[in-house]
Amino acid sequence: MHSEIELTREVEAIQIPSGDTVVLPAGTKVIITQSLGGSYTVATEHGLARISAKNADALGIEKQDGSGANLADVLSGPELESAIWEQLKGVFDPEIPVNIVDLGLVYGCEVTEEDGEKVVDVKMTLTAPGCGMGPTIAADAQGKIMQLPGIANARVELVWEPAWNQAMISEVGRMQLGMV
């Protein structure tokens, strides 16, 4: 059973599923329903909201440095591509406890050089075209990629072709969702 937490300060959050930015005042009572990928989905008296890791202290949670990377260890080639996919596995739809890679939402990832700097382009989709959380999830993906040393820019594009379906969920994702 999740316990109720009182916010220690005002925080900006993202309303689920609309994706609208809201301000939760200090003293708001919340229950953490999901804590994945460094963000927190909370239930409030007005519905679900998502609080980013940078505001974890308002929940009484010590902030974590999510990068885990040493700036001296700049990756390249297959190691960099693998690291990018691992970072993307740290991004979650706030309503589904499976990362965007195992949900089958990431269609492609390409690393190129522009003006001598590494740039990552990701094409991803959502489980439903009308999901208001799309820009937030895309921004999370971009932020996770930008944590890697040596990345100058990351661009995440939401695409709708091919349309997502449940067959795109990986075996790991299916197990997490109890679909096997």
C-alpha cells in the first residue's frame, strides 16, 4: 500500500494524461503510484500528475545524479549506440510501468556528426496519437540522451507511421505487463 506524502514545497508537475503543466502547492497530499526513470507519477485529489526528478526533494526523496557517466569516458561507435538505447530504457510512459524501448515506441536511433559534434536523432511514437504526454515523454528521452558525455544535441521526433500496436512490445515488456 502506498502512503500519503505531503509536498514540502510548491512544485511544477505535468498533468496526466493531458500533458498540461500545473503547479502543486506546498502541503498538497499525494501518493506516489509509479517511480520509474527518475520521475514520479503521483495521485492527487485532482487526478494523476508527474513530478520530475529535479523536484524529488519536495516529495522527501533525495535527488539522484542520473548521469552515472564520467565525462572523461566519451563513447563512440557501437558502445555509444548501446549507451543511448540503455538511456532510453530509463524513459517511461507515466501510466504504463514499462520503458519506451520495451513498449516498442522507439522506431529508430541514429548518431551523426554535425560541425564535428555528435548529434542523436530518435524517431518514436506513442501508444495513442491523442496522448497529451507525448511532448513530455519526448523531452524525457532527449534529456536522458543528453546526459551521455560527448553528445552535443539530441532530437526526438514523434512519428505516427507505422502505427503502434501491442505486437511491438518486447518479450521483456510483455512479461512486465503480464501478457505472457
